[in-house]
Amino acid sequence: MAKVKGAVVVDVEVCKGCDLCVQTCPEDVLALHREVNSRGYHYSFMKNPESCTGCTNCAVVCPDTCITVYRAKVRA
């Protein structure tokens, strides 16, 4: 049986750190980084990448469309 694994890619320079993606993630994958981007915003990043299922909730709620989610099937 194949398990689905996800990867979230955030366009760091576009992210405003609104926190919607962090709040929407059911697996607690995302967080706001302590560092800021060139515009002065704390941007989202994958703090727990091994937990990502590729559900795309984060990309759907992102008002700036700066999140891309990739999914791959992994053999269990």
C-alpha cells in the first residue's frame, strides 16, 4: 500500500506571514520563521516536513498564492 507524502514550497519573498496556512494545517507542519524576508515579514516554512500529507489546505487558504504543494506516493 502506498502512502502519500507531501512537500510545501513557500515563495518566501511573497509571503506576508498572515499565519492562515499555519492555522489550517491539520498535521502541524507549518510555522512562521523567526527570520524575516526582505519586506520584513516572518514567512512560513515546514517545521515538521515528515508529517506533511500533501492535503493542500495551506495553499487553498493562502491569500497571496505563494504556496505550492507537491505530492508523491511512497511505498510503506
